[in-house]
Amino acid sequence: MTKLNPYLSFHQNAREAMTHYQAVFGGELRIDTFENYREMGVPENELTLVMHSQLETPDGLTLMGADTPSHMGYAAPQGATISVSVSGEDEARLEAIWSGLADGGSVTMPFDTPPWGGRFGMLTDKFGVNWMVALNASEAEESCGPLAAGGPHHSLLLSVLVRQVRQGDVHAEQTRNSNACD
């Protein structure tokens, strides 16, 4: 089986970030430092930085991350070029994930009911990582038409809505209670 795994780059706070994500998602976190790979030529004062970390969650998610050594030149993410998306059917679990990621972060769009049903929210966590959290629409909501989750226009609607919210053309409040099934 082939898997696509997010790999996050940090500037001297990968351990803090990955430990936070472990608290949010649960699971087993493995952290390896540059101390074990001295042949990589990292300066002595950076040997305790994270060379590689990997979080394996009980839900089967894999999240990886590392610090960027000074000789590689870290550049902070600019704008909303990429987001990590978490979705599923367990509302309580997704609510807990949302709350953990939002703690200390900035909510772009509250975790609420979007036009296609279910729940959806966007935020930037305290480490500068963009997240999307989505509760999949129920079977009843999915049968409501082309804008519902799984409908032929759902992906297009989502991408347009995300772009509009990020650009400030639409405020998150405008997306609430406008369910396509009404």
C-alpha cells in the first residue's frame, strides 16, 4: 500500500510541535535528533534539533516533521499555500482534534456547518501550520443534491469557498446555516 504523509518543516521547535500533535491526536511519537547523525555536518549547537520525527496515531494517520538546520536556510510558510486536512465521521473525535489544534492558534473559519453539510473549519495552529478539519456529511445530507458531500460539485464549491475565506471575500460567518439541503 502507498501512503501520502504530510512532512512539516520547523525552525527549532519541531519537538514542541510534534509533542503537541501527539497530545492532540494520540499515538506513538518517535523523535530522532542530529546527535545520531553527526556525519551530516550539522553545527554542534544544533545536534539536539529534530532530524526526523514521526507520529503514528490510533486512527492510522501519519504525521512527520523535522527542524531545518541553519545551513539549509529555513523559510517560514507564506500565505496559505498548503493545508493539512483531517476528516472523518466521529464528531466527538474531530471536535477534540479541532480544539487541540485551535489552542493558541488562529481560527480562519469556525468548525461549523458549511453549505454541503457535515462540519468544516480552517485554522492556523500556534506553529504556523494550516489545518482543515471536516466532519463528513451524514447519509441524509449526502442525498440532498449536487453541492452535498460527494456530489459532483462539492470539491469545486469547497475550493472556491476556501479561497474566498482566505482572501477575505467571504467571512466565515456567511458560510454558516446555508446548507444546500434546506
